[in-house]
Amino acid sequence: MRILKEGIPFILLSLLVSVILVTVSFFIPRNINIICFAVGALSFIFALFCVLFFRDPKITITCEEGVILSPCNGTVMEIAEDNGMQVIRIFLSVFDVHLQRSPVSGTITNVVHKDGKFLAAWNPRAHIENEQNIFTIQGDGANTKDNVYIVQQIAGLVARRCVSWVKAGDNIKAGDKIGMIKFSSQVDLHLPKTAVIAIKPGDKVKAGITIAAKK
């Protein structure tokens, strides 16, 4: 299983702290060594958690004509409308794979970072006020507003950083990796009003695999 490079510092630091504290616990007075050993054990557990969180599993991208793929792993929270587009809001728990993928093939026309708050994902203003990255994608084919898609990374209560791996002008294929959010978070997929949504609130989705909608 591959690990995203963003997770390596967390994993190595946690393992280092664990090894140091557990080792030291064997050479200090008993009333203190229990605390050192316990903290060392917790640090090791956190390292294992980071391995889980920053995993990059191998997947088979869904390749079908006219489909729009889920940009992330998680649970559909809501389907709404915003600024003339349909929006699928997806919650990512700390146990979900946290990298994001492009829902369609096309060209990245804009990547915007917005500083903000760290409200919980279930807060109705999280998608407005929280820190976020906004990817605008012009789909292959017609150069019209009905062929524009937006993936919105939204930091959450625990998530504190949105990471982008692409830039304006990049050509991408459906399912290509475009970024990740560190720890629990939310991703919104904005679709043209002509798209036919194929999922509903409560559904579990997987990035690059689940068909979120059809063009």
C-alpha cells in the first residue's frame, strides 16, 4: 500500500517519539516510566493511524462515456443548489481516504485558495467560511458553462490544511489525483444543472470509482 508523501513526516516523527519514550521508560524510576511508556504507546498508535489516514490505495478508475465521478471518498451529506449549479456535499471522516480526484477529463482553468475558519463539516456555513481550495475544470468537448465542474476542498474541525497538486493549465483525466485535505474534512462537487445526479444523501462514495452523476 502506498503512503502519500504528506504523511511521511507525521509517521516518522510519531515513531521516533515512540521509540525514544519507550526506551527511556526502562531506565527511569517506576512512577515516571509508566507515563513515558504510555505516551510512547499512544505515539505509536498515532503513527499507525497516520499510515491509515495517508494511505493511497490502488484503484481501477471507472471509465464510462458521459459519467461524472466522485472526487473523494466519504458520505454524501446533502444535494443542493448554489449559484446556478447543483452541489453534492460529501463528508470525509478521519477513516476515509483523503486524496481527491478529478471527476471528469478536461483542463484545470483555475485553482483558488481561500483562508478561513475551521467549522465542523456539519455546520451549514462550513462551505462558505472555512479554509478551502477551489478547482475549476473545463470538461473536454464543448467549451460552455454546461461543461464546467468545480471541486471544492473544505477544511474542517480537525482538518487544517488543503493541499493542491495541480495548477491552472494542467490537462487531466477523470480520476487523476488533484489534491488532499489533512484530516477530517468536506468536499463539494459543483455540477451543471443539466447533469443527472446518480447518488443521494447517506450514500457512501469512492473517489474515481463511484458515478456521482451523468452528463
